[in-house]
Amino acid sequence: MSTLKTLLLAVDLATRKRDAAMQEVAQAEQALAAAHEQMVQLEGYAKETETRWTVRGQISTTPELMRHHYQFMDRLSHAMELQKSVLRDREARVQACKAGVLQAEIRLASLKKVCEKKRITMAREQGRREQRDVDELAAAQHRNFSVNPTVGRS
């Protein structure tokens, strides 16, 4: 029974590890969603700024102002490139976490299978012990009847 208890403890631990891995996936997916949202905001801001400057440029602007605008747009483009890098990192993290969940699921399934095999083996052994006890009792009764045939007859 000690082996079965150990296996059940291992199943419980594997279940907790799987649950923790699933929690990591959820957190990684939330971080990815936040990074996507930030990228959408950056893209929207860049588009809005470009539209605003296009309208302004048609009215009137100085070359100095245009140079500042282009520098600002370059910085904004750089920020968007950095955000793309963040997105790639977050996507890789999500994939790694999902792989961790898969490994945890495989480990848990394996432990459950071993545990079930152990239960079956123990049940078989118990059945054999019970059958042996019944056989020994029957043999003892048969010996007692053979030695003393009047016992049990009234």
C-alpha cells in the first residue's frame, strides 16, 4: 500500500505542477495581449499623427517643423520596431509555456496509468490471497472430515 500512496502523492504533485504550468500560460497570454494592445495603440497614434501632419503640411509649415516631424516619426517607428520585438518574445514565451503544459500533462497521464496498473496488481494479489485462504480453509475442513467423519453429521 505504501507504493500506491507514493504514486498517489506523485499524481497529486504532478497535478499541481500541471495547474501551475497552465497558470503560467494564462499569464503569458495576458502579457501577449497587453503587448498587442500597446502595438495597436502605437500604430493608431502613428497613423493619427501622420494624418494630422499631412493636413497641416498642406496648409503651411516650415522646413524646421517638418524636420522635427520626421524625427518624431522615426522615433515612433523605432518604438514600433521595439514593440514588435516584444511581441515576438511574448509569443515565444506563450509557446514555451504551452510546451511546459504539454509535458506536465504527459507526466500526469503516465503517473495515472502507473497508479491504475498498481491498483489492478494489488487487487489481483488480494484476490489470490483470498482464494488461497478459502482453499486452505476448504482443505482443512476436508482433512477434518476425513479424519473424523462423524463431525458435522447429526
